[in-house]
Amino acid sequence: MTEAPDALLLEQFAQNESETAFSALVERYVGLVHSVALRHTANSQQAQDITQAVFIILARKAKRLPRHISLPGWLYQTARLTTANWQRSESRRIRREQEVYMESTKSETPPDPLWSELSPQLDSAMASLHPTERDALVLRYFQNKSMAEVGRLLGLEENTAQKRVGRAVEKLRKFFTKKGMVLSASVIATVVSANSVQAAPAGLSKIISSVAVAKGAAAGTSTLTLVKGALKFMAWAKAKTAVFVSVGILLAASTTVMVNESLTYREPSYQGRSLSEWLPDVVPDQFGPPQVRQAKAAEAIRQMGTKTLPFLLNDLTFDPKLHHYRLHYLKPETGSADQRNSQATWAFDALGPLAKPAIPELDQLLEQNPGYVPGALVGIGRDALPDVFRALTNGSFFVRDNTAAYLANAIYAGRITPEEARPVLPLAVDDLSDSDTNPTFRANTHWHGASLLGAIRLEPDLSVPALITDLQDTQNTVAVQCAQALGRFGDNGKAAIPALVRAAGSTNAELGSEAVASLSLIDSNAVLRFVFDKALTLITNQDVAVRIQVIQALGRVGPAAHEAVTALVTRMTDSEYVVRMLAAESLGMIAQHPTESVPALRQGLRDSNQVVQSASIKALGKFGPTASDAVNDLLGVAKMDPQLKGNVRIALEQIDSKSAANLR
């Protein structure tokens, strides 16, 4: 019976009230439900009551549940909502009981420190997912099903299930990043899989089965109260979107600012718009405002200058009562706390050295808000660098980790020069030999150490050997970052060629493609001498990022990579337009075998994506007169799309100057 599908067991119970079938379901999922409850209550008895309530709700709703439902996902969500309802009524006792619980577990095996950080936010993160994504994650990482099983249970192809799980984990990563926990998606998946479900107390499933099968008739008063409250809460949750819209309007209309001392700051404005109205435009986003609006917002914030600081610090502070001043907003604040945190961080980046007076208070906020405050300090620039360097040795892993990430990004973006960051070099090198007992903390420390060395690119005699050593790290993400960092050293990284050649032969496609890309930056001939065959294998890898890396590397080799033309031509029909665009660019950079390359690029002129068309036009120009067969095609493109006319003229001047002169 334990091997029977959930749907069959549920149907047997719904139609015949089979106790055997229901007991099998309880035995299968009692650990999942109990773990959710225990995470939030920190009280073993209360967790058992909630677990019992959830299965009573299942018994009562069994006949009405859709046949195609993912039962683990439904039980997880029901457990979360039942626990949330309990928390609403018991909030005054929760903190005290959690403290008692933590005290009682001091003698037990210490939990994974990272799990201790993630677990309080895990169920909130899961709640933010679409139900189909949540169901997939529960199956994959809470129930530890294989990807094939996830697909089968959800009625999906394995590849589709893998993509759904991948998207969901990426959303969790972004959620935790906003909470100050910057971790890779693979690390989050590993930690959740290892810790999210623990065995329920012995005998609990038998007790629950006997009570739940009777739909709660023999349950205690407290359990029945939980059931009643949870059912109401679940009904309310279905309609919460409409409720939140109306409540949000009311809250926006009544927002007030917390007041402490007598000093009052009035919100600054510029060109008729308040600071709060400018802030959303200062955050760069692929779906957000154009760069012109972003630049205009940054200039407006600079014009308002230090008058913005009390308001920006307020947005970065979780407890406004810590301030010793009053804030008078011209209009009610809008946006979530995370949005305001992000806006404030980018505003400090816009202010740069003008924000120097805020450094002392930012130092005090570092551990309270490690996800954003390090970014504000880095944004100020050289005046805050001593504080940034101190943050890299902070006792909090998350402060150190996020500071390193912000600093590396600022160096890559040119906001801080490598020379200004030189004092960090010894620390970054030391990070590559970090031996933290927590494997996740260790991996992140090594990763950011490599990232900083690649960004600074100074003292290769010190940096390159350290990166070569860590290139052999068993954590793939660390090895990949080391390979990427070595490529940043260019000619100064030649000592790494043998190690990168070995890495290029790795069975891991991500590491192999990164090594090929770095070899092409250090010594393009190395790609031909050692790893050309490997590159041609990777060019068809199912991972689009791998294909992109290898195609770019082959293009950088230039004419000597003529043997890659056939493989690059096949990528001109790739399903990803970015790959097609880069394949066209690389064919132009190699500019060999026109009888094979030119027809493929002529086909690129008819691509549905304009960037592929543009890349094909430029590439054809590199072939000169040997691309004369493409003249009429190019003239046709110029006629059909005036935006491409300029590129067509340049290409024709290289292929057939007479045709270029006739182009009107």
C-alpha cells in the first residue's frame, strides 16, 4: 500500500473511508507537516497538535480535492497556513517559548549555521512562489524525489520539471538575497534538501490516523479549534489578493512617520518632485526605467545632497525608533521595505562622496541590515573604503560576504579603481585558503576571494598562484570563479595555462567552458593547441551559458580558429537568439571559409531578431568582396528596416563600394 500513488490512496479514502489508505498517506507525509509546524512553533507538543489538525482537514476535504492535485504541496501549504493562523492568536507567547526551546536544545548536535539563518524565512519564501513552483520544490527538495519522479507526479516532461524547479530555486535565491543572505541557488537547494524535513516523533502517525479518519470526532478541544481557525484562514487566503489591494490603499492614505526627538527634517525635493518620487527611478532594472531616467534621478539626488541622508538612513533601518530625529514626508511612503532598501542603496551610489557624513551611522547598521548597508558604504567610494575594509573582517559572515560582493561589483563597474582596492589583496588571497567548518560559508568565502582577485588584477605573482591552487576546489562554483578570475589577468596569467587546460577538459561543462574562455583571453593559441576539440564539443552543450562562453572564445582566437566554422554555422539556427548573434559575430571575427560562412550569414539577415540581423550584416562586411553574393540581400534589409541602413552601408563599402554609393 505504501507504494500506491497518492491519488489512488486519496480516492480509496474519499469513496470508502479506507483507514488503511489514509494511514499510508499519514505515514508518508507526517514528517513534512510536522517539520513545517515545528519550524514556526519551536514547541514539540504544539507542532504535534498542528500536524493532527492538518490531517483532520485533509480527511474532511478529501472528497473535494482535485484528482490531479500534488498532495505534498497541498499538505505543505495547509501546514503553513494552519501554523500562521496559530501564530496570529499566540504571538505573545511565541518568543518566550522559542527561547525555552533553544535553551533545551543546547546539548543536542548543533544545527547547520546556514540552516539556522535560512529556516526562519524559508516558509515565507515558499509562500511567495506560484503554487505550481511550490509543489515542484516540495517534491524535489522536501521529499527528495528525483527530477524524473517530480515530472511524473506533476504530469510534466522531466526537462520541463527541471526548468520549473530551477526557476523556483532562483526565486528563493532572490528572496534570501533581499533578506541579506547572498547564496547560490545550488547551496540553497542543498541546505533545504538536507534540513527541511525531519522525522516526526515515534507513534505520532498512528495517533493522527486514528483521530483524523474520524474527521476529528475524537480530537481534543485545542486541536478542533486549530482546525476551525485554519479552515477560515484558508478560505480567507484564497481571497487575499483583493483584500490586500484595498488594504494597501487604506494604509497608503494613512501612513505616518515614527517620531522620536525634537529635531525635524523635511523631505527634500528637486524640480517639483520629492525625494520619495525620485527614488524608484534610480534603481537599474532590466524591466525598469531607461538609463536616461536613471541618470536624471541620480542627478536629482545629488542636487538634493546631504538633505537626503536622514531619509535614506531611515529606509535602511529596520527600527525607525533608533533615530533621534523626526522625518516629515511630503507624501506618504510607498513600496515594500525591500524596495526602499534597494532604492536607498542605489541613492548612496548616486551621492558618492556627498554621503560621507552618513558613514558612522551606516557602520552601526551593518549587522542589522547586512544585505544592503555594505552596498551603501561601497557606493560612497574612497571616503568609506577604510570602513569597507573593516567590514570584510566583520564577525558576521553575511556582512563579510555581501561586502565582498558589493566591492567586487564596484571595481568591475569602475566606481572604485583596482589601485584603491589594493589593500584588500592579502585578505582576498587568504580567503582562498579559508577552512570554515561550515561548507557553505567556506565555499562562499573562497568564491568572493576569487572574485575580488579577478576584479583587482594586481600583483599576479601573488594572486595567480592562489587562484591556480583553488582552481582544483571540489566546489564547482569556486573552481568556475577561479577560472574566470584567471582570464582577467590576460598576459599576466600565462602561468595558469596548464591548469586551465586541465580544467577545460573537465567533465563539468560550466567549468570547461569558463576555462576555454579564459585561455582565449590569456593566449588565444592555447585554445587551438590544447582544447580545440573540447571547445567544439561544448559548443553544442544544452546549457546556453556554456555555448555562449565557447562561441565568444572561438571568436577571440580569430582566423586561426577556421576549423570551428562548421560548428559555428550550426549555431546560426540555435533556439536562443543570443547564441545566434554571437555565432554571427564570431564568424565575422574568424572570416574564413566564405563558401560556408556567407550563406549562413545571409540566412541570418532574415532572422526574426534584429540583433541577429545586425550582427550578420557586420560579419558579412568582414568577408569583403568574397561576400558579393550577399549584396542584394543587404540592400533588401536596408529597404525593409531603415534602422539597419547605416550598418548595411558600412558592410557594402567593404564588399562592393559601388553598391554602397547607390544606397539611398
